[in-house]
Amino acid sequence: MTQQEVIISKNLEQSLTAAIGKCPHDRLFVLTDTTTLELCWPKVHQFECLKGSTMITIGATDEHKTLDTLATVWTALQKGGATRHSLMVNLGGGMVTDLGGFAASTFKRGIRYINIPTTLLSMVDASVGGKTGINFGGLKNEIGVFNCASSVILDTEFLRTLDHQNICSGYAEMLKHGLISNIQNWAELINFDLDHIDYTHLQDMVAKSVAIKEEIVEKDPTEKGIRKALNLGHTVGHALESLALEENRTVLHGYAVAWGLVSELYLSAKRMNFPKDKLQQTIQFIRENYGTFVFDCKEYDRLFDFMTHDKKNEAGIINFTLLGDIGDIRINQSANKEEIADMLDFYRESMGS
Ligand code: GLY
């Protein structure tokens, strides 16, 4: 997997012109979803560097992250005369950058692509690090490849029009980056006021957050070791998301990750002596900003099943990333059914679920 360039842009047109200039191509395609077509495309469509490009638009939200949608993108590329020397620009949130990245990575065995993430979640996580894919068989991101974008251009101006829930969703991944890095980053994150956002401060924190992810991905691009640190909160988070999907409840990814962090920090405290005061402070921040996901003990088996099917597991053992303290990462930690039930009990008691 070649390394990608992550650009914190102050001038999107200049940054995109430079990024496209680094990828000589015959035809240029721009992928949006119906939301970014309406809200973000108008901010870029007059750019000289996008002149003559072919637009491809897909349905918005995770329910469209499917094989059918992927096929419509491949078809549009084929009909638009794409060759192996074509280039695709993905303009959107994590769904667009994941699916678009996968479409580009597989079309004619791979064409180059550039990501312009437009949500906080895709800026700090999805668009960076080369994970691409679609949902399949009821499981999230089940099919995909590791293949980095040539460039990822972060323009935090897009955040000014992003709704509060989507800000909170992306912020959960930033909180995770704080927890796996150092106490200063973590303290800055849990003291930030998400109800009255200081966008200049947020921009600084986004840059720090992406740098934390990039450093980890650079060491371990295909998640054989330390990249598993980025899975903190995700073993439980993905199970909650899958349960929500099955029960037709809407849950944004970052909210599930935030609730997953509560659970997995508890397991960290129990197994690795993660400090109780930092556990409580993190829980308080999450409770105040994310509310709770309600479930009862009859759903534990189902959650356990989802955790068992998580693609991060090896040999059927449920795998967690835990912390001994902030920045003290312990990957490949397993837990049995009893410990998982105890963790879910703690979640429900502390979050009022
Ligand atoms: N979202 C976690 C990772 O990119 O590895």
C-alpha cells in the first residue's frame, strides 16, 4: 500500500489542483452522494481543475453502502469511458470515501483516487489510512481492500455547516485518538464544548487527531499490530451498530464508538488498571454529549454473537484493544462471555440504559 498525502487545506481549489496535478490521468470522475451533491458540490464545481469531469452520484447514508451501489459506480465508470489511467475524486462522508475508494481500487484492477472528506468522521478517520469497502451480509465493511487515496484533502470549512449529531459522531473518533495518544490531547478533548463550537480550535484538534492516526497507519498499514489501537471502542461499538441495524434503530457510527469506549474503558480498568478517575471523567463527557443506547440483558447473547463475528477476531476469540492508561495501548486482549456480560452490565448501570 503506497503512502498517502494528507493535506490540511486553507484553500481547497489550490490544494485540489495540486493533488490532481500529481495524478496524470485521461478522464476525471467525481463521486458524490445526494447530500454532498446538494451541499458540497456547489462549493467546488467551478474549480478549473474539475472542468470536464464526469459526475457520479449515489444515495446518501450507510444503507446505500452496498454491492448494488458499488455496481452502479463501476457501471458509470465503464459508461464514462474510464481506463486504468483515469482518476476519481470522492467528495463526501465516510460512506462515499469508503465505497468510492473501493470502486476505484477494484475498477480495472485499480485506478487512483483522491478523497475530499466533508464530515468530521471522514476527516479524522474514514478517509485516511486506506481502508475501503462496503457492507455485506448484514455486516459492516465486510468486503473491501486496503488501498490508500493518492491524496486526502481536509478542508474544515465543511464542518461549519455540519449538523451537531454528525459533529459529535466524528468527535468520538477524535476522543479515541486522544485516549490512545497522551493525557494532554485527552484533556483538551474532554474539556471542549461541543454545544458552543469554537471552529478555529476544532480545526487545530482535527489536525492533531489526523496526525495521530497517520503515525499509527504508517507503522502498520494493514493492521497486523499497532493499527489495532484504532479499534479501541469498536468491538462493542460495531456490535451496538449491528444490533441497531437489526432493530431498525438509527445510530451514527461515532455514537456507537462513544458507547463502546465506555464499555471497553471499564474492561481496561478491570483488567489493566486503567485509572478510575479518567474512566469516570470520560464516561461523564460521553453521557453528557451522546446520551445512551438502551438495551436489556436479553440482548446480551445477540451482542455477543455480533462480537464473535467481528472481522478483527482471530480463531473465534473476541479481540479487544484495551488501555493500561491513556496512551498505554494493549492490543489483542480477549475476554470471555462472563466478562463481556459484566462489561455490558456496567455500561447499562453507568449510562442509565
Ligand atoms: N478506523 C480504524 C482504522 O482505520 O484502522
